[in-house]
Amino acid sequence: MIERMLCALLGHKYVVARVFNPGARQVGCTRCNRKWAMHDGTKSFVDWDGEFEKMYRMFGQWEKTHE
């Protein structure tokens, strides 16, 4: 709860969690543990959900070590 408030006030501490290809990656916040999908081609940055994970697993871009 406090972490989310800090992120709302100070901003997130972004880190790249996974790189799927040169233009797509999963980004996370080390403070509040939220995750987002980031895609350079469409300039999108949206909340990570199960659909993204399913899609990357289906296309074989999910590393086996992250299961």
C-alpha cells in the first residue's frame, strides 16, 4: 500500500523484466511490483495481464527459465 502511494507521488522505478524481441518487452516497477507490456512499434505501454503472457508463451518467446 505504501509502495503504491510512493509510486503515485514519486513515479515508478522501472526495470526491464523480460525482452521478447528487439521491440517488445515486459517492464516492471521494483517498488510496487506492477508490470506492463511495452511495444516500440505501436508505441504502447499497457498493464501486463494474462493475455500477454499467453500470447508470448504461444509464440515461443517466453524463456523456459521463467516458468
